[in-house]
Amino acid sequence: MKKIRFNYPHATGRELDAIRDAIAHGHLSGNGPYGKRCQAWLEQTLGSHKALLTHSCTGALEMAAILADVGPGDEVIMPSYTFVSTANAFVLRGATPVFVDIRPDTLNLDERLVEAAITPRTKAIVVVHYAGVACDMDAFGDIARRHGLLLIADSAQAIHSLYKGKPLAAYAQLSAVSFHETKNVVSGEGGALLINDPQFAERAEIVWEKGTNRSKFFRGEVDKYTWVDVGSSFLPSELIAAFLWPQLEDLAPITARRMQIWQQYHEALRPLREAGRIQGPTIPPDCTHNAHMYYLLAESQAAQRAILASLAAKSIGAVFHYIPLHSAPAGRRFGRAHGELKVTDDIWARLIRLPLWPDMQPGQVAEVCDAVRAAIVAA
């Protein structure tokens, strides 16, 4: 039986031409012509004041933590149901992640619970747009403004997603996106920091350039460059940027194809949702998602495990997702939970992600749905 993979990186067919062109131009380190082209595209398309390509979304989050000036004794509010990089970026600076529960509909940070978690030590709120569905950015923006907090977005899954018709980069002061091979547009590894607040732009460039004012030197603004701040090697190579460029050019058709697959899943599994055998994704009216993921929630952890085992036996690459950070060994060591995280503790044990990549064929999606139905009947 031919395996249906959970993910298969999409290629436009133009990536090798772009890489050959980059090689021919003789600039292979970071911030070359393709890097600048990608950054300009991100600024224009996603509404960012400034975009800086990074070697990963993790790197972009680490830059955001540096720009936030967090350190020992500071606290940063975030969900526990997220990838480890969301927390690690701030732990590396000495700050304490404060884990707050998520909403049962979108699985995003629950804006109704955040304000009670704020203390005099709180420096920032980090929202995560789970499955490419936007958090309630109006509510979080209001909370951040009233308490004088920085609003940072882990937008790893949310490129091309909108909130109230606007790109998500318009709402957070700093946003991190991912181009990992599992994301909607890919460069193997890669990411970007999107800077919406101009006050961070100059320092972000310095942090990005290993703590030097090298970019100013190349623009002729200083006669030599030197070490002026903390920083690290966050730039991706020009080869990574060259691979990324055709992907960005095709973002709209890639998103459209993913949406077709998402809708096929949603319609085919509707009877199971209506019968109460599973829950599916919820998309609030203010949100335009990007079909990053199609997930379902089984009735129990036992049902989740049985369904995953049944799908695996049929060579279908369905998977669970995050182990909540507040229950992880490092999460208990470096962070703390604010109150009970009942939704988080419930959701993670029931969630199943189904295969979704742009080149999936309708017959493959139908095969997955048939297997899900059979597994639920047998569970």
C-alpha cells in the first residue's frame, strides 16, 4: 500500500533556476539580491514596516526576545499549547514563560484569561495563531496597550492569514513567521521577523547582523562597522532566499490549493461532526485562515490513539501535535502555569492532524476520510 505522507514539501519548479541564478551572481551569504527581494515582498504583501529573513522562525523569535529586552525576573505570557521555540526564545534571555489556557474553539490563547495573569513583572504577551487562525487581536492589542506590554506574535503557521481583512503583521509589534518544510511556503528551514513598530527597526537590523552596524556601513551611513549591541548570526544564506522566492511568488495559488483540500476534509467529515463523534476546526467570522492544517478532536485520548493506530496501519501519516509545555520537564523547570489549564490538558490528548499538502490528490483526501470513518466506527 502506498503511503500517504503527512506532509510533502511543494516545489513550484522554478527553485533550481533561482538557485543557479544566485550562484551565477556570486553572492551566497545572507542579504543578497534574493534575500532583499523576499524581504521587500514580505513588507509589501504582509503589511510589515520591516522584514528580516532569518535562518528559522526560532531565530526570529529569539530576535524578538532580544528586542523585548527581557531578562531574569521578567515574565512573558503565552499559551502552553505551542512549539517549544515560543518559550525557549525567552527562556534563553532569562525570562519566565507564564502559561495561560487556550480557547476551546480556535485553540488560541484565551484573551479572557490573560489579564488575570499579568503581574508587575510581565513584559510581553506572545500570541500563537494556531493552525493559521488568528487570535482576537483587537482584544490582545487593547490589553497590551492598557498595561504597557509588548505584543509579539508567533505566526509560524499563519502566513497569508487575515484578521478583519488585514494581514496579521499589522496587529503585533513583532511577528515571527516560518518557512520550514511543513509550512505553507517553504525553504527547507527558514523564517522571518516582521517588524510593525518602527521603533524596533534600527535595533532589529543590528541584532540581525550579529550585533554590528554592518548594514549601515553598506548603505554608506558610517565609514566602518563595529560591534554595538548583542546579536547573533540570524541571516539565512542567499541559496535559501533563492529557493524561497518562487514560493512567495506562488503564495496565492498554493493557499488556494490548500484551501480546496481543507474544504474537502471539512465537507466529507461533516456527518461525523454532526453526530458528535469528532470536533473539527472553528473559524471565527473575523478570521480568514490559510488552510495550514486540518485537525479533528476525537472523543477521548483512547479514541485518538486507536484512530492514529488504525490510520498508521493503512499507511496514512496522521499525527498528534504538541505536548503542552507546562507539563514538559523544561516547562516545569523554566516556566509556570497560571491557574488550571483545563482546555489545554484536554485538547492535546484528543487532537489528530490529517495529511495536508498542496500536491495531495482528491482521491488521497477521500482515502484519508474513508479511513477516519472506519477508524471511528471501530474505536
